[in-house]
Amino acid sequence: MIIMKSWQRSLLKLLNQESAPKVFFGTGTKEGVTTAIVAAKAKFVTQIYTVELSEALYRKASGKEFKNKDKVTFIHGDSRDVTPKYTRSIREPVFWYLDAHYCITKDREAAPNSFPLWGELEAVRDRGIAGDMVWIDDTHTFGKARPDLQQPWEDVTDKSILKFMGRSVRKSEMIGKGFVLWL
């Protein structure tokens, strides 16, 4: 049995709307918890892609067994490189779950001073597919310095994201710990 946090229930509420995108693309797989929840409980999602930079976390997540794992494609790589490839190849609306920062593992595998969010957002913005949705995680840390991540996180705010995305955003809303954009 999967025990979900309130933000995960909010995520599923969006995904379980019949009008939501049928493809889910997540960055920052970590241990695969969100991936497993979406695979098991998002009834309209037919395909899931998930990207992880850390080889150790990629192996751990892709080695787990869970309901509907056959819908999941695990990808080991840098989301700044992988996301643009998929924005070009997937020609239907996608629910983009952007974990927004590198998870720095104990082995320091994730590259310090590398911040993928702006590159991920640029790829999604520039693809121009109506009906995309974007969930940017970790809103509780928006605008705050994150010395633990060695990232320029204090520049990440809802306003800076909306400015960056420009006219592609039809609607935006803070939901749980996510900042959601309807494109």
C-alpha cells in the first residue's frame, strides 16, 4: 500500500481529470516514489517517462517493482539534455513534473552549480503544444537561498517563472507544494 502525502494527492487530483494530459514526464526520479504513485493511481495516464541524473538512484528506482511499471520508461541522464529530446518527439500534451533542483546524493554525484529548471522550462515553452501542464515542485523553498544545494535558488519565484514562460501560460496556481502552469 502506498501512503501518499497531501501534495501527492493534489498531483493525482490534477492527473485524474479526464482532460489532463495522458503522458507524464518527470525529472528527478530519486527513489521513484512519485513515479510509482502516478503509475498505480493516475487512471488516465498511459505513458510515463522519468529522468534521473544519479546512476545509483536511477538503478534503485528502475529496479523497484510496482503496479503498472510497464507504463514507465526510466531514463538515466541530465534532464537538461534529455527533456529537449522528448519535447520534440512527443507530439501530444504532456504533464511535465519538474523537480526543479538536483538532489545532491551522499556521493555528491550530481554536479554542483548545475541548475536544470530554466533549461527544462525553456524546452517545454518552446515546443508550443497546447494542453501541456507543468508542475514545478518545491514551492516552499521558492525565493530562499539554498546553500545545501549550491544552486541559485533564491531567484526562483512564481513571478520569475511566469516572466520566463511568457505568453505560453494560460493559467497558473500554487497547489500543495507545486506551482502549476497550464499552457
